[in-house]
Amino acid sequence: MTAAKTVARYLSVLAVLAVAMLPTYWIVINSFKTLPELTSPVPTFWPHTFTLAHYVALFEQLPFLAYFWNSAYVALWVTAVTLALSSLAAYSLYRCRYRGREVLFKVFMSSYIFPRVLLLIPLYVVFARLGIIDTLGALIIVYVTTIAPFSIWMLRAFFTEVPLELEDAAMVDGASRLQVLVRIFLPLCATGLAALGLYAFLMSWTEYFFALTFIISDPHRTLPLGMAQFLQDYNIDWGLLMASSVIIAIPPIILFAVAGRWFVKGLTAGAIK
Amino acid sequence: MRRPWPAGGRLARTLQADPYFGYLLVLPLVIWIVLTIVYPVLDAVRLSVLNVGYVGAAGRFVGLANYGKVLASWEFWHTAAVTVLWTALNVALQVVGGLVAALVLNQEFWGREFARNWIILPWLFPSIVLATMAKWMLDPTLGVVNYLLLKAGLVAAPISFLGSPVPAFLTATIVNAWHWFPLFALMILAALQTVPKEVMEAAEVDGATYWARLWRVELPSIGQVLYVVIFISSLWAANVFDVIWLLTRGGPSSATNTFTILIYTKGFQEFRISEAAAISIPLFAMLCLYGIWYMRRFMQEGVEGATS
């Protein structure tokens, strides 16, 4: 291996990482600049003075905590419901044999072709009839719908890995099938469920499209909606936007640090095997 | 390649032959999907033959009038062109970007685990953060991009990236592609790791250049994954709403007006719910045809392989 090759290799890695990370760096350091420095026409690449003023303002001036809580509430519910529905369905599809199994699998997978926007109008009509427009419940329902089909795909790598012998042994010991599923099988797939949980949480935490249409009043706004308001102001308060961008990105980053590698496995194993 | 059933497991397999447990477990999700996808889609068909304006208004049956109106409009075909262009450019950028990043990260280097894990960063950001970043960095007076371009002497005056059609379209495309490429990079990287090292080394010993190895050995062996990636990327790109809406609202001069934007504005800004539904149905039909064609043409593996 020549030195030139090694240098080229590290340069290529740095270039790729720079593309992925530099915009993030830019947001983070700008969130700590004072307002005059932030809005100076000559940007500084490292803050002259660090300030937490934008973060303080976020919590003092705005119902930011309420938005944060709404988002967390929706995301946690979606995660729980998705985990329950799709782990049962995935067990059924990958472990049980019955007529129509393949058709069902196809139906779940092809709900991906569905333009989300096609659901928007009829769901709005139905939700209006049910009187749940402008409630967080409406968001929970629609997020589970958009996330569940892909979950089946994600769980495949984990579910098909568990040896049947384990279920056999438990059944010989007299456990019922439901007990086998809940006590033996699902714990063995814990990493897959963690990966799915990460995906469900992330998708609901970041969602904007359905939230924009289904949520009307300020107390029910989720974080992306709340932030979109400041972005549309005539005089954009960049400090607030930078600070809130950093805060909204923290939960996904923490979750990925914990469950990221299983997520990657769930994502890729379906395509590779 | 089918994953064979593991040896043994006779009892569990016998019990699996009893269908009711299987039906019972899948039933909740089936009910959920029927209520929230199948029913709404049928309802969209119903709405499309009425003349409902805003949600809650009673509609009168107008037959196929909405379809006629929509399909005869310049707007529909302009939007179709924008959507196709948007999707194609996004797929190209995302897949090529993902492939390049995957090839780079597939090398041996110090800090490889870290790089492979955190390349995902752009994908973890909500669209609102993407929009904030883009608007902040590209701002004509405060943005760092214009500052650097001016300083390097590449432009004479600040560019208004979101102010005119072509730059706005390209900007939104790049922002969206930046969001998605890490996900595809990870999928392609996982595939690259399954290419046996010996094969690559043998090709190198035989004197094949880097490009020859890439085109003749590496890419063909991950072909199936590339097809899947292109498919997923095209479906997701065609569905994008957030980034476009937050950056340009479909403008300027409808340059970024894809179908998702058009349907949203028709339904919820102009209050023509029935017309919006009449746009959705042809869109759905087109996507279905595209999906069926693509899967038949490029994806050999059927469902059986996935479920067995």
C-alpha cells in the first residue's frame, strides 16, 4: 500500500463525512452565537462568544415544552401500538402457515406504493366525521398506518433467525402457543423490536405533513409544526430556530446511538438475506 | 436464495399448520389497514365523482366531470412533468450519492465503525431542520454559501437560491437527496460487505483496474440490492411533501409543484376536495402501474422467498 493511496483513502472518507456533517456543525455552532454575531453579514466559523440565550428564550417565550410533550406523547403511543400490531402480524406471516399468507404479505408490502397524500383527503373526511380532527389521537392513528407495513419488512431478519427448536422445547414443556410467543419468541427478538421501536419513534417524531393538516390549534401542535411557525415569520428569529433545531434532533440521535446497529440490520437484511 | 427451515422443529411446524392462530395474530393489523387505507381509498373514489368543496359540505353527483376538468388542465400535466423530473433527479442523486458513500466507507480505515454509524446523521433530522438549515445557509444576505461563493469570486452578486424556478428546484432536490442518501448508503454498504473479498482480490491479482473491478465484479454482485434501493428511493421521492412545502410551497412559478403539493393546495387551500380526489386517483393508478412494471422487470425475488 503506497502512501499516496492511503492519503487518497482518508481524503475520500473525510469528504463523505464532511458532506454529512458540516451542515450539522453549522447549525450547532450558530445556536450558541449572540444575535449580533449571528446576523452579521460576515459569518464566523467559531463563535466569538458563547451564549445560551436562544435556548433560554425558547423555553421562556414559547410554548416549546408543550410542543415537545405533544410530540413525545404521539411518538410513544405510535411506537407502542406499532410494536404490538406488527410483531403479532409478523409472527403470523413468518411463522405460521395458512392460506392467504402470501397475499397478505403482498398487500402489506404494496401499501408502500400508496401515495400518502392519497390518504390525506379521505382520512380528513373520516376524522372530521368522528370529531377527532385537531386531536393528537388522529396523528397516532395515521402514523401507525404509515409505519406498520414497513415494520413487517424490518422484523423479517430477526424473526426468521430464531430456531424453531426453541419453540418446540417450550411447547413440550406445556406452554401454550401464546405463551411461547410472548415469553420465548419475542424476548429472543428484542433487538429487532428495539430497531422497530427506533423507526416508529423517529418517523412520528419528525412527521410534518399529516400534522400540518390534522392539527389546527396551538395547544395541540407537535414540535415540527411549532418550529415551522417561526420559519414562516416575516422576520425570522434565526437564533430560536437554530436552538430548536438542535433540541428536536437530540432524541433521534440518542435513540440511534442506542439501537442504531440493529436498525441497520433490519433495514438491510430484508434486501440482502 | 430461500432460507430453509432449520432442521428439527417438527412439533412447532405441525402446530403452525393449524391456521387459526395465524389468522388471529394477523387480524388486528388487517383490520387497522382496512379501516385506514382500504376504506379511505374507496372513499376517495366516491369523493372524486361528487362536487364537494370543503370538508363537511354535501356534494352532488357529477359523474366524471372532475376527472375531465383535471385531466384537461395544463396544471395537471405540468405537475406530472415536475413530479417525474423531481423523482428522477432525486433517485439519481440519492443512489449515486449512496453508492459513492458506501464504496468509500467500505474501505479499511481508522475510525470506520464511527463513520459507518454516523453517516446516518442527515437522515435523523426532521424535515423542519433540513428546511431551517437550507434557508439559513442559502440566505442571500446572511447565508454562508453566498458568502463563500462571493469570497471565492465565483459569483458577482448573491444568488437567491429559492427565488427563481431552476435554482429553487435544484435546491429542494439537493436538500431532499442529502436527507435520504445516508439510508441508501447503509443499504448498499451492507450489500458490498457480502461480496467475497477473495473475488475482489483475485480480480486485482489478474490485473483488473479499480474501475473494471467495480463495473465487472462489485456492481453486478450487488445488482439486486441496487434495484431495491432505486425502487424504494423512487417511491419515497414521489411522496415527498415536507421539504418542498417548507422551502418553496411549490413555487416559484410552480417549478416545484409536485403531485403531493398540488393535491394539498387543491384540497386544503382552495377547498376543492373533490378535484383533489380526482387528481389522487390517476396518480395512484400511475404509481401502481409503475410498481408492477418495475417489480416484474427488475426484481426476480417473489414473496415466497421473503416469507419462507
